[in-house]
Amino acid sequence: MSKTGGAPAAESVAKRTIKEELAQVVFGPVEVVRNFFKAPRGVISFGGMDIAYLSTVIVLLAFGLVVHYSASSSNSLQLEQVIYAVLGVLVMLFVSLFRVSVYKRISSAAMAVALIFMVAVLGAPEYNGTHRWILHIQPSELGKITMIMFFAYLLDKYRNKCRTKDAFAVFLGLTAFFAALIFLEVHLSGTILFLCIGYAMMWYGNLPKKLFVPVTAIVLVAAALLVLKPEAFGFALKEYQLERITIWKKVLFDRDITAKERLGNARQVLQSLYGIGSGGFFGKGYGNSGQKIRNLSEKSNDFIFAVLGEELGFLGGMIMIILFGVLVFLGFRIAVKSKSYYGMLLAMGISTQMALQVIINISVATSLLPNTGISLPFFSDGGSSLVMTLASMGLMLGVSKDSERNGRTDDYA
């Protein structure tokens, strides 16, 4: 009986599941279009969105544009950021029109599109030693959102089958796979972010919690080893990445930094600290940053928080952090109120991604973490980043609209 009912049966189930999910990539969007013409009210939902969340997004976007205008020394970059902001708002409002059931049905297709770009970018021309851009798009930005959508879709669809070691291994493998693609772009901070997002989605899902203990322990040991003996990871990391960890330890523990290091790998983070420190409580005044003129090469991107801290001081920095805190809090409130399990997971995932990205960016600017490039949402340069951030805000608003309605929203009305 074991010959016919054991491994072969399990293999058959796996094959059927894979075929079913591959079919969903094609037929999910087709079903959405068909239902749009058949029953538009089941696809589109007007009104009822979370006004507090929308208002916080608009305030953060306006704040970000004001700070970016000061940090950027190029008129073309300033105008480009405004154009992308307007485009992003239109995308946000468009995305927010649809019901949660629509997001669920296109999750697999969206992930498939993102994967195509994430693989294709590896063959794109290098830019500063990395492969992060293709057709003026940064695939990792698309990948973050679609990964959250895809995980929410799988965790929702197979929620009754997730309490097993096999399910945990599948999701852990998917997380590692997506992170590996970003790692091949030579994007270490993006890799860490993908790992954290995937792991958080696994925690929010119905996976066995006891299995998180050994995995977390292994990760913490590896992280400690990376800090204590970075040279042991020379097989995986590039030399400049290892040097950044060494510099970070010197800055963090106030060790001697050589003159060569001050002009090299330590320059950005030291100038960032000088700028934030010189801002004091109220700052030097809008537009009066000295670091952005002379010393910060990533002043409108990864280290824009340093410009904000120098010009607007501790007060300006705290206002920004409080606004992000409010956004994340409201996001989790939307998740808790959602009548759809998928919507809950989606909202929690997006809110977690936002919180992680802000924490990592500020931690790098203040040398709490090694120097690694990751943008500050709403503030940093990057058209695809800003548009995708606002698109994810549209998803949140869509979840909030369905959350206000009576009954479940898992399926078309």
C-alpha cells in the first residue's frame, strides 16, 4: 500500500498544486476582466476609504517633496520627483478603486511579472557595479509589493494546510529564492529587506510558530558572526561590503579611524552624523544644509535624513518619524478591521515593509547599522520607488474600503 499511497500520492498533490497556481497566473486576471464587464460592482468599490490613512500619506508625500527639493541640487531631479509624485498619486487612487478580491486574484500574475523583471535585470548593464535597473524600472521595488501580495494569497488559499513542517519549508524556500535574486543584483540591503518581509509574512500566517525558534537562532548566530568576523563571509560578500562592516564597528564603538578611511568608506556616514549633530533641536533652517553642498554624495537618496536633520533639527526628524509611526499604526488598524483574511495579511505585510524600510534607512544614516543603500519612502530619489510606494498605499486604501463594508470580501459580490 505504501507504494501507491505514500510518496507518489504526495508528489501528485504537489504537481496538481503547481499546475493550479500556474493556471492562476493566466486565469486570475482574465477572471477579473470578465467579472468587470459582468458585474462591475463586484470589482470596483467607490467611497468609504480610510481618510486618516489617506491624509497621512498625502502629508508624508508633501513633506518628502519639500525635503527632497532642498536636498537635490538638480532642477531636473526636483521636477522629475514632482512628476513621479503626481503619477504615483494617480496610480494610488486607481489601485484603491478595486476590491480586495481583485488584488487576490491577480497576486500570482503580479508576482510572475515581477519575477520576469527580477531575472531579466541580472542581464542588464552594470551601474556602479550592480544590476538594479532595467527599462528605467527597479524590479526590486515591484518585487517587494508583489511578494507580499503573493504570500498573502498563498497563506489565505492554503490556510488550513499551513500547520505543517512542509508548508513552513515551502515558504522559507520561497523567501530565500526571492532574496537570492535580489542578492544577485548586488543589493545587500534589499536582500535583507526581502528576507525580513518574507519572514514576517510567514509569522502572520498560519505556520507553526515553534519552527521559527531554530531558524531565528541560526539567523542571529550568522548575524553575530558577520559582525565579529566579517572576513568569514568573503566567499559571499564583496570587499567593499566587508569594509563597510569594519568601518561601522569603528564608528559605533568610537575606535580610531584612519585618514584614508575618513576620505573613503567612512566618509558618507561620518558626514551624515556631522550633519544630524550640527542641526541641534531646531536645525539650521530650511535650505541651509552645508553637508549637502560639500560632503554628502547621496544627499537626496540614501542619506536624505541627514539633510533633514541638519536643516530641520531633532524636531523635524521626530515629526517625520511620528508621521511614519502614525501611518504604520493606521495600517495595522486597517489590517485588524479587515473582513478578509487575505486583506489582513496584505495590510500587515505592507505596513511591516514600510516600518522596516524606514528603520533601516534611519539606522544607516545614524550609524546604528552598516552603510547599505536603501531609500526612505516618500523622501528619497527614485521614480519607480515612489510610484510603487504610492501603489502600495492604494492597496491599503482598497483594503480599508472593503473593511468598512458588512460581510466577507473574499469573493466577488
